Amino acid sequence: KAGVTQTPRYLIKTRGQQVTLSCSPISGHRSVSWYQQTPGQGLQFLFEYFSETQRNKGNFPGRFSGRQFSNSRSEMNVSTLELGDSALYLCASSFTGEKLFFGSGTQLSVL
Amino acid sequence: AQSVTQLGSHVSVSEGALVLLRCNYSSSVPPYLFWYVQYPNQGLQLLLKYTTGATLVKGINGFEAEFKKSETSFHLTKPSAHMSDAAEYFCAVSDADGNKLVFGAGTILRVKS
């Protein structure tokens, strides 16, 4: 069974641009969550989608958004990028909600 | 609000020695507690989880953790460290749905030969 796949693996953008990250969950998993990991703030929850609906949301500005498609694949979008958005963005999928399976992440660098 | 405190950002042990990584949590509801491991340039892998029931939880790779409600602790232990255990370890807490995790700051484990 394939694991959680995140693309791209690395991304370099400049301030003010927008970016879209993609996540393909494990087959059969309907819940997808996104986390931001930075050296200063650690791991922080962004949002969670289940059956195309946002079920939970963390404390991030509206520049951070996401969506989930009918095949459970998810995308997250960050608009008007700031230097502080540089981070490893991790996607996790789950079936029951008690056990998350994480992807390897997308490393975003904002210059 | 839930929170997690991991004591010690870096822990160094000799190969074969006991590993003890400390985690204290704060939660207003019965918590779900987790330990995750992250190897360099990789995502997180679940080591073990506590939901309800037995307070001593066994996980993968020989790790275990004990839930102590009176101490609000969930420390991770392994009797004998192996070089391959060198990684960063995260303690996390969630409410009942388990999908919104609150992580601790992480502890980097170094294993000396």
C-alpha cells in the first residue's frame, strides 16, 4: 500500500507570490490534515478535511487555505507569501482518526 | 486548551543504555496521547498511542510509555538504546477525535557508540 505522497518535495518562492502544495492520502483514508513545522514554532496544526469538508482549523491567518477533492486528495494554498512562511509542510492522512500517517513533507523556502 | 511540555530539547545516551524522554501534558478532557519519531528529512512516524485502558503502552521498536494521570505525564522509555534510535521525538496530545494534534517542542535523541 502506498504511503502519503506530498508534492513537490522542495519549493522556492519569493515574497508576495502564492503557492499550492499537494497531498495524496493512503488509499481508503478520508481524513487529511496539514501541519506546519518550523524551528521556532515547532509543529502546528493548520487544518483537517474529511469528505471534502473542513472539520478543524488551527490558528493561522486567512492566507492559508485548503481543500479536499472527492478522491480525498488535498491541496493547501498560501497566498501573499511572507518570509515567515518558510517551513516544512506536512500532510497526514487517517482512516479512524486515531492514527495519523504522515508524508515526507514539502519544504517551502520563501526568499 | 491542551498543551504538551517536553523536558530537555536534547538527550544523549550511550548505546545500550536506558532511554528516557519526558513529556507532561495539560488537558481539560481525558486526553489521547501520542509519541512520534522523525528521522532527518522525513515525516513523522507513530511510535505509540494512549487512548483508554492500560496505562502502560507498548509501541514499535521496543519503546513503551506509561500514562500517569496523577502526574499528568506520559514519558517514553526504551531499555537499551540502539544507534538507529537517533532521531527527534515528539509527544502530542489530542482530544477525542484524534485529528488535531498539539505537539511538544521535540527532543533530539543522540546515541553515542
